[in-house]
Amino acid sequence: MTDSNSETETLPQTISIDYSSSIDALRHLQNLCQITEITPSLLHLANGIEYSFVEVTCNDGRQYGLQAYGNEALELNRLAFEILKNVSTSKTQILF
């Protein structure tokens, strides 16, 4: 039984946006969110492929993890550090 005067809890809406790459996602999210974690440079996996990770956190608390491999990893890492360089206050944690 529910009380008609009680507030009902609403779940946050999920918005699905398709990006062609992690770089496109970061370009879109850079105006809505802040980079909170990043790999300091490209990591190399056991198979020799480059890897990069960037986490962004938005004002509403949502977090997104962006991963890239190969040439895209190089570009993601470069773009993320370029964005950080242009931000006056940063709470970014460098991983590893």
C-alpha cells in the first residue's frame, strides 16, 4: 500500500548517443564534464598494442570511461592532455 501524498522516486533518464570513436565522445563531453582520470602516457598491452584510458565526470555525478587502442589511443591521450592544459582548475588523477 502506498500513501498518495508520498513522493514517488524517479529514475534518471539514460541518454544513448552513438559516437564513431572515443575521440568524438571526448570532444562532446569536454563541455559537459571534467576529466577526472587519465593514463599519463600510452600503455602497451602484452600483444604490443597501445592503450589509453580517460574518465570524465559530469556535474550530475555521471561518469564515463573512454578507452582506445592503437592509433586512436595516441589521439585520445593527446586530446585529453590538450583539454587539461586549457582548463584552469583540474582535479584530474593521473593513473599508474
